[in-house]
Amino acid sequence: MGIKNEVLVKIDKTNELISNSPIIKGLIDGGLSLIPFVGSAISSSLDARAFQLFEENSKKFTEEVRQLLDGVDEDKLNETN
């Protein structure tokens, strides 16, 4: 695994932890804002990566739902409910 992939894996794990707790995200953003010049860039990149992961997961979810619905036999559905 290359360095780029290792960094992305670590960022993914960080984003997962951050997304589970808004308090942690606030503390990290606050801490990063204290670092001159690069703190806001790091915070922005984490936010961008989190949005990218959300978008990818949403697409995967939609595709799985579509596959499940493709397997449903419409003739067997009860349309009176």
C-alpha cells in the first residue's frame, strides 16, 4: 500500500470517529484553528473528505436499494395498502 493510500485510510478512520461525535469535531476544528496557516487547510480537507465519503456511501446505498427493488416481483405486491 502506498503512502497516499495509508494517509487516506487514516483520514477515513478519523472522519468516521469525527462523524460519530459532533463534540469531537468541534474540539478538533477548534484545535486546528489555533495552528497558524495550515490549521484551517487541514480542517477543510477533513470536511471535504467527509463529504466525499458521504457522497460515495449514498451512491452505494442507492445502488443497493435499486438492486433490491429490481428483484421484487410487482405481480405479488399488495397495492390496496
